[in-house]
Amino acid sequence: VGEQVLLKCSFKSSSPITESLLVDWTYRPLTGGPMERVFHYQSIPYPTAAGRFKDRISWAGNVANGDASIALQSPELSDNGTFICSVKNPPDV
């Protein structure tokens, strides 16, 4: 609680990395409920502009190295849940 946490995501692709590569991070609270998109990356990072993680998530990855990690600032116990990283690098998924 209170310290920045790195949410790691690594990937491998059989296709060359291009600007078509997409990274989506979603979150589901531990208590259940709907999934919430918390981060999107396509050539540049797009942190969420609304919701519980607004202004607290930043890009920490390097897609050229197979890294799609993000950082969460000031985590709270209420942030506990499942974070899912999805990487698509057309035509490879």
C-alpha cells in the first residue's frame, strides 16, 4: 500500500513488432463485477481517463523487448483484484 507497484507483462510474437501492435490492460475487482479497461497502448500509451485508476497508471513497457508492463501509483487495498494484459500484434495474436 502506498508504494508504486509494477504490473509485469511479457510477450513473444512470431510477427515483427509494428505500430499495429495493441496492448490492453483490464481489471476485475476481487469482489467481482464488470471488467474495467485501465490502460491501452497503440504506438503511444493511453492511460484511462476515468475510473478508479485515473491518473495512477503509467506505461512501463518496451514493446521492442516484448515488455507490456504498467506501473500503478499509490495502490490501495481496495485495488486488489485481477489485472489482465492482452497483446495483439497482427497477424499474430
